[in-house]
Amino acid sequence: MTVEPLSFDHVVEIVSVLSDAFHDYPVMRYVLGPDVPGAGAPYNVRLHRLVQLFVSGRAYRGEPMMGARDDRGTLVGAATMTLPASPNPSPAFIALRESIWAELGAEARARYDSFGAGAQFFAALPPHHHLNMIGVRRSHQRLGVARQLLTAVHALAKADPGSAGVSLTTERAENVPFYERFGYTVIGHTRVSGELETWGMFRSG
């Protein structure tokens, strides 16, 4: 397994990996809501568009993205990050963002905004990298791919003198001890709704 930096040219691959990895993730289910027969696109299609929105937000800004490939060269894991000083979004990304939200609907956007408001854990921290998404194809989970990606994420942040470390959020309680093993500490916790809660975590250095 090799980890390599990725670019705008790899967006399709990254979206494919993360759509698979986050298929049943709580935030995705919360934002998108259930399938309604005869009303709009099915969940898998809407999930792909939502992940495309998240990945494109990093790609259009030229922010760090990295991936893990198996011995056949297939991308099986990916991570996307926000820089300590994230560039402003370009008009092209703003147009894409509005197009995707128009497809997903006002209710989905309102739920996403509600989640974002509840996950404001990091404003008091010094400038740092934020790990937006990290995921591994379900066929390759529990093989150490996430560990390799995290190692690369931490090395990238450590090499930047303008970064105090790495922050992330997780919406699964069982992920908290996993990240704690990599040096993260819980700095906040919010219940966004009856079925969704989020933890903010930070790793210094």
C-alpha cells in the first residue's frame, strides 16, 4: 500500500472512495434523509453528489488531498484537508456548490447548516490543519489503510510551521478511542439531533 498526494485530476477517484466509505455514516444519513419513493434521486445518487461537494471544496482551493493505492494501483483510501489559512472559494466552486444544493434540496441544506453550527469546536485554537474527510473502501477496512493515511496527514501538518496540529470531527462514538490512540483529545461534544452527535478532536504538533 502506498500513500501519495492527490490533485484536482483525482477528484472522481476520491469521490468514489469516500462515497463507498461513508455510505452509512451518520452525518450523510442525517443531511440527506431517507429515500422517498417517487420523490427525487435515490440515496446513493444523492450521497455521491454530497461527497462531490465536500471533495470539490478542497480541490478547487488546491488544498491537501492524499490517497492510498493497493498493489494494482487502485485508490482504496483517501483524506482531504483544510489549510490553516484556507483560500476563499472560487466562482467556479460557488456555482458548483449552489447547483448541488439545488439538487439535494433546501431541507438537506438546512440540516447540513444545523450540523455545521453544532460542530463549531475549533475557533479558539491557533491556526491548524483540519481533516475534513478520511475514509477507506469497505472492502479494504481494518487493513491498516487509515493508519497510513493518518501518518501522512500528521507529517504534512508537522512540516508546516504555520500549523499547530490537526483537528477533526467524528460522529461515531467508537471512533473516539481510535483517534485517541493517535494522540487526539476530545475538545467538544454536541448532540445535533436525536440521532446525531458529534465530537471535536485535536492533535497538537
